[in-house]
Amino acid sequence: MIALENFFPTTIGKIKDLEFTNKVLEISNPILDDAPFNDRLGYKSTYLNETASRSLKAHKWINEYLIKISIQYLKKLSYRPNHPLIPDYFLSRSGKKTGIEPHFHPNSILSGVVYLYLECNDEAIAHPPPRHVLEFRDTRLGKYFNQLEPTLPDTIYNKRQVTFEPRIGDIFIWESYIEHSAKNLIWDRRDTLVFNIHI
Ligand SMILES: [Fe+2]
């Protein structure tokens, strides 16, 4: 069942589902092996690659799963979608010291990332935290409303950012306007599926 991670004034959905991510990995591996390197991003991505997208989207169960968890997330937030949800998704494979600057995803209502595979070849640094950072930030408020009397320490109800260190099988889902960034610090290989949900 989906768990919620709150930060003011919004909420990130988080699920761990190794059965799903391992099943996707069987399909994503050959697609990513052949995927082009995206110079702008600095890593491999099937974003805007029609051939790769067609191979990936031939598997209808991925679509169904993404719709299922999106409805779960919306219901947990007390929304009841009145329109069909239409997922769009792509794969990425990045290496050590890559990442993406803070950004958000326009033209969709929900966005998410599925951690398919993480690999570190250097055994000497097997457990130094953190290996990878996924950070979400709410940019709607310039300053706290009660900035003259700040409530410290931050609680889940007033903090404006939240950071995760994702592992294989982790799935995150959020409202598309939420700014986020990712830094792969030491994983030699990091495969993800990124999705957007349109109505
Ligand atoms: Fe993103």
C-alpha cells in the first residue's frame, strides 16, 4: 500500500515494489543498452526517442500499473479523478556524478520516478551515505507566512523541502508542479523509469 511523505504544504507518494521494478528491468535492459546518449542531459535517455518509446509502451501492464498507483495516490489525498489518466514514460541510464538541476514537469498533473537498478563497482566505498539524493522543494511560498516567529525545528507540516536516498524498487509520485532535483553521487549505473500522468 502507498505511504505518504508530507512536507508543507504538499505530499510525496512513496512505494517499494521490487516485483514490478524487476519485471520492468527485464524490458528496460535491452532498450537502454541500445539507447542514445543525450548530450544535453549527460546520460542515456529514451526521452523523445520514438523507437525506444514504442518498444517500452508495447507492454500494457506498465501503463496499467502507473494508472493504478496514480489513482491510489490521488485517493489518499482525497481526490477522485473524473477523467481517464494517461501515462507517458521514458527510461534513463546515468553514471556517477550525473544529475539534473531543479526543475518541474509542465503539461501533466502527476509525475514520478521508478528506481529499476543501482550498481556501485567500487567496494571500497560500499556504504558511504549518501550515494544518491532525490530532493523535492515547494517553491510556492517565498517566505514563511509567520516568518517573524519561525517555528523551529521544522516539522512535516512546515518544511519546504524533503530529501530521499532512493534504493532499487523505490517508486516516488508527486504533483507535477513540485520542483525536484537528483544527484547521482557514486552509483556507476542508475536505471530509472520516469513517468508523467496526463488527463
Ligand atoms: Fe524530473
